[in-house]
Amino acid sequence: MLQGIKEIGSHAMDIYDYLLAGFDPRLKEYPMMQNPVPMTATLISYLLFVMYLGPRFMANRKPFQLKEAMIVYNFLLVGLSIFIVYEFLMSGWATTYTWRCDPIDTSNSPEALRMVRVAWLFWFSKIIELMDTVFFVLRKKQGQITFLHIFHHSFMPWTWWWGICYAPGGMGSFHAMVNSTVHIIMYFYYGLSAAGPRFQKFLWWKKYMTAIQLTQFVLVSLHATQYYFLHSCDYQFPIVLHLIWMYGTFFFVLFSNFWVQAYVRGKRLPKQDIKQSQNGSAVQTNGKCHENGYSNGSTNHDNSSAHMGKMKKA
């Protein structure tokens, strides 16, 4: 039996070494890219904190007031997302890419190295975004931490890490550029939301964020789908496109369900002694004005994304 365990371990190490040997050498000097251990340890620590240690730590404490920190955090991510989109455009999508079959440039040209850098930066931005859930825990917003929220914030960075190790650029990077574009809008919204009641009048476009997210998934899935209809395409890692198509379709279904439940059937709107008009117009109840889901200047969601009835980022 011991010999069998040793053989299994030996085969596992052979597979591990084989996987590492296929990494793009241009990424070796970037933080957390030498092997999957630092990245995996970070995500495991995240899961341990948000699912066990954090709630236990906050159990007998009052929620932290993190208004200023959240404002800074959100607007810094707006700036970072703008930079990421610009770099994707300048490293191929607005210069040499055809927006159809675009293989990965494996050279050391300035443009190719620029694409490698922004691919890594996009992945690292997902590590920064783990703070979304940390804020929930510290503010005792456990109701916002759904399975899908945790899945999105942990499994997605894990898969993208492997993606950029093998395929930093090419047509597989389209979804990253689109996602960063959406995050410019969403983190701007969350920044204004965190700023307090006086900014609530500027947040009338809440439900359109779900429409923007749905558009994102359609664009990403359609772009990946064209691979299956091209007569020939020399993109080096088709599995990346398969995964992108599956993710895009999966999240499109989830967000469509949220849209129907929240804005068509109205089942996920705030349950208060407020009768809010379905067309978003203001109504007067108990002498107070309630408009578009906001009451007394406070929003009904937090710095998150819209999965299964919770506003979530994608």
C-alpha cells in the first residue's frame, strides 16, 4: 500500500512539473506567478476568513463603520479598471487585433509584453476585489455572502491564474477587457452609493447595471462562439474559449433570473411598508418620498454583485 501511495505521489509530481513547464516564461518575474502555491494559499485564506474566522471574530462586536475606506476602495478600483481597459486596447485590441481569430503573440515585442503585463494586472485586480467580501464580514452583512458570491470571488481568480500562465493575450483576453469596462461603471456606482444620502439622487440607474452585466455576458459568449464557426483559427488554447463560453452562458442565466425576479415580478424589491411603483417613479408613503428603491437616502444593496437576488459584481 505504501508503495502504491508513493507511485501516486510520483505521478502527481510528474503532472505538476509538466504543467509548470508549459507556463509562459514571460510571466516568471511577476508576483505570485512562479507556481500556484501563493495564489492557492491566498484564496484558501480568503475562504477561511469569510466563512469561519471573520464571522466568529465579529460575532460579539458591532459592525465596523467603513464609509471612508469603502469610498476610497471603490474609486481606486474605478481608476485601476480604466487603466486596465486602456492597456488592453493599446496592447492589441485597438491596434493589431482583428476581433475575430487573434492568436497569442508569444514574442518579446513591446506590444506583446504590454499584453502580458495587463493580463497579469487584470488577474491581480481580482485578488484586490476579495476585499468586497471582507467588507461584508466586517460590516456584518452576512446575508450578502451567498454561495455564488464566494464562487465568483474565489474560483474565478483561480481559473484566470491558470489562464494567463498559458494564454496571456489573444482572443481569450476579450472577456477580461469587457469585464474591466463593466467594473468601471459598477465600482463608480458603488463608490457613489457608499458616499452617503446626498448622492442617492444620482443612483436612479440601479437596475440598468443588471442590463449592462447581461450585455457583457452576451458579448463575451458571442465572441467566443465565433471560434466554432471559423473555417480555421490558430488560437493556441481553445480550452480557454470553451471555459469563457460556459462562464458567459452560466452567468447570463443567473442574471436573467435576477432581472425577471427583481424588475418584472418585483419579488426581490425591498420589503418595507412602501409601495414602490414598478416603473420606478416616486410615490408618497407615510409622508416620506421613496424613489427607485431608496429610502431616506440609503441604498438597499451593498458593494457586491447581483447573483440570486443580491447585487453582485461580475
